[in-house]
Amino acid sequence: MKTQGQNFTTGLAHRRLRCLLCLLFSVCLAPLLCHAQTDVEVTLKNSFIEKYKDRATIEGSFVVDRAPAHPNPPSKDGDMHIAGRSDQEIRLPIVAEIMNARFEKTAVQLVHQVEGSGNAIGVAGAWRIWCEHGGLSPQVQGVPLSPFTTTNPDHVFEIHPLTKIQDQSLLDSFMPIEGYTTKDATEAFMNYENRRSQITVSPSAGTTTIARRARVRTNALTALFMSVYSFGVLRLVRL
């Protein structure tokens, strides 16, 4: 027969085992409940930065890989998002956008005529580094690119809005989008200004790397889980 001391020791071992299993469970499950915003990293040629640092627009050849059959409805911004590459000038994954594209039928037809053919067309527009769809892999200017199979590949370089496709001017597309609810400007710019980045210049490589630091946000489900978990551990310890 087990003594009282042996029963106490066995019970303590069981409690410790249950606590350990609970901890392992939380370590495995908690990351699935968290929304992690990973680093976005882009490396640009210093020669590119020097050329375009004071320019709002860019123009060059553009290979259209994928474009949607129809523009977005006005409630979704009314744009046509076009994925492609510019091997001569930009040399990064690109998404170019036609504003109010439902009114720019000729330009839309030009895009569809060359889509997936590998043939380049001339484009011009406002360029920007925009990290909303940066993905998980570093974006390095000059790395060879394969044709894209989606209209929204991982990218940080956008030509938005386009001002011209071939000889077709798109300046008339610059007008309010009826049916689209815009973001609050104050909230949006405060969000941008509070983002932290690290800039690393490499004179030897002739490049500059911009990395946006990661931020992990815990949602309500995660908070609830951690509260229940903490209560469960305390209860197990006290059993």
C-alpha cells in the first residue's frame, strides 16, 4: 500500500505534468490566434534612388502578366490593378492601377491585348513604395522575375495612378470615385507617421535597404484564450 507521503508525491508529479502539457498546448496554439505583421524589406539601387528621388512620376516599358477581366466596382475603389514587370527600368514586382477604369475602355483594351504575351507597352504614372502587400520575402531590385500568375503578387512598387498607357492619356480618370468611401486622412497619415523603419546604406553594393519593423497584435480571441489558460494553470497548481 502507498503511504500518505507517496500519494502526495504522485499527486504533485501529476499536477506538474498537467501544467507542462497545458503550457505546451498554449505555445502551439497561441501563435495561431495572433495576427503577426512581419517585416517588409526592400532593397533599391542607389542609382535608381538618385534618379527618381525628386520625381513624382516614372515612365518606361511594362510587361503585363495579369489583369482582371473587369475593373473593381466603385465600392472597391473602381481601379483596375495590373500586375507586371519592367526589366529595363524598375526591375521589381509592379502593380499598376488605372483609376476609374470603367470609363477608360480604350486603355483597358490595350492592357488585355498584351496581357500574358510577354510584349511590353509604354506606361507612365505616379510611383510609390507601398508596403501593404509586401509579402514575406525581401524585395530586391534587379533580381530576375518570373511572370506573375495573379493580379496582386507580393510587391512594394506601385504605379498608382497611371497617367498614360501607350499614347492613351488617363488624366481624365483623375476624379472622385462615386460610391467609394475614402479613409480618414488624419487617421491614415498618423498611421503612416507612426510606422518605424530601418534604413541601411551599402556603398560597396551600391544599394539601400529599407526594413519596416515587425509588430505583433493580439486579437480578442487570443486575449480570451490566454485568460482561460492562466486560470486553468492556477487551478491545476492548487488542486
